[in-house]
Amino acid sequence: MTSTTTDTGRDKARDTGPDAGAAGGAPHLPEPQVREFAARSISGGLALLLGLLGLVVGALLVLAGTGASGGGQAALIVGGVLVAAAAALAMSGLNMVAPGEARVVQLFGRYRGTIRTDGLRWVNPLTTRTQISTRVRNHETAILKVNDAYGNPIELAAVVVWKVQDTARATFEVDNFLEFVSTQTEAAVRHIAIEYPYDAHDDNGLSLRGDAEEITEKLALELHARVEAAGVQIVESRFTHLAYAPEIASAMLQRQQAGAVVAARRQIVDGAVGMVEAALNRLTEQDIVELDSERKAAMVSNLLVVLCGDRAAQPVVNTGTLYQ
């Protein structure tokens, strides 16, 4: 059962293409019904000036009505109140938009555009304006515990840098785009973790630890596919924590140490064989000494023991002939 799981994990790691993570793990979200466009607005300085002028005119009419007599008194007072009320209503359409912010404009529930121009802007005072931040944000997931492609429990966490690109979709396509980004980020991290092993057992497959750049690119692709419906742009994504779960950490450390020892021994043996081969070739080419096959085997054995041993060899000096 263990070998079957391992082979399956290898096949997944080997056959996964650049876009397979995004295509296979991302949910099939419906097409967006609304997209952002610029709202009709004018400079707020002129609107503010006209509004203040209307308030002044209304106040003067009311004062003139209180000083007048006869039927014109009521007309002046009513006219002044109406002018002042109209000016106050018009001034309610003023909006202060800071850099890195936007205003989503709705008129009786219908989307009428987005104000992205910073400064004082004026729109229809009957509309409602929702403030939304377009600044770059960070979201860091908690440390998640999942099983990798080989079934080993691992812990990992990621940080995602993102910003709102389409304010209309962020407002109307999802209920709460902040919670949506948080949930989809966790889902993408979990999906990437179960698709790849922590350490690959062969050189052909990708692994979370050994191929961090490639895995990060696949995570970014999947995140983009998941949050695109909410009008969110992924700027960057990185793993901030990656480790085996505590219950298997010691066993996996021993396996990694054994692999390092084997790799070091293999390199030592390869170097020793090359040195012995070079020594025999040089002895033969320069005709220093003639060795039969038995003496060559003994020499190779002695040299390998000296070169590959952990401890220093104790030489034995032969004072007789070569064959004694």
C-alpha cells in the first residue's frame, strides 16, 4: 500500500504542468456580471463653491423675508429655505477621495461607476458611495497541517501580497472580498501541499523543499484563478513556513542524514576509483613497475582502503621483494 501511494505521488509530481495547479485546483466560478468603469464626476471645488453660494443666497432671502412685510414675506422665507436646502443637498454629493482609495457609486441599487481620481469630487447626491481601498495588502495564513503527496504530515504557511484591481467585482461578485481572499488562499495552499511531496524520492519530480521557486509560481497561478472573480490581483506569494510535522520530524531527519551520508560516500568512492585508475595508468605509461593481475588487484584494494577509510591507515613497510 505504501509503494502504491509513493508511485502515485511521483506520477502527480512528474506530470503536473505549469498550469495544472491552477486548472485542476481552482473552482469553476461563474462569469462576473459587472465590471468596473469610471463614474461621472466633476471637480469638487466648483461644486463646493456653488453650494456655499446657494447657502448664502438662501440665508439672505430668509433675512430679507423677515424684514419684509405683506405677502412677499412668506415667499422670500420659503424661497430662501428651499434654496438653502437645495444647496445642502447638492453639497452632500461631495466626496474626498484619498490616494489608494476608490468610491463605488450606486443609484437606487444600480452600479453607476467607480471614482478613482483622488481629491474632492462631486457626483449625483442621490447616489450612495461605498469606500474601498485599492492599496497593496498582505495576508499571511496560519500554520496549516496537511499531508503531502506521499502521505507525510507537514506544516506550512504562506504570505500573499494582493490588491483590489476591479472594485465593482470586489463589491458585487462576492459577499466579503476580505474573507474570500483569506479562504481561497488557505484552500490554494492546502491544494498545492497535497499535490507535491515535501522531498522528492527521484530527480524527475518536483518537491516543496527542493523546488521552491517552481512551486511558488504554481501557487501564484492557482491563487490568481481562485480570486480573479472577486477582482483581486495577486502581486506575490511565498511560503513562510515549511517543515515536517513534529511526530515524524525526527524520523525524516534521520532519513535525510542517511541520504547525505550515502551521497558523500558515493562521491568519495567515485574520487577514489578515479585516483586509483590514474595511478595505475601512470605506472604503466612510465614503465615504473610491471604488475600482474593479482598484484594490481592487491594494489587497488589497498588504495581503496586508504582513500575510502574513515581512519588513517597504518602502513606496512615491505623490506623484501614485491612478492614476499
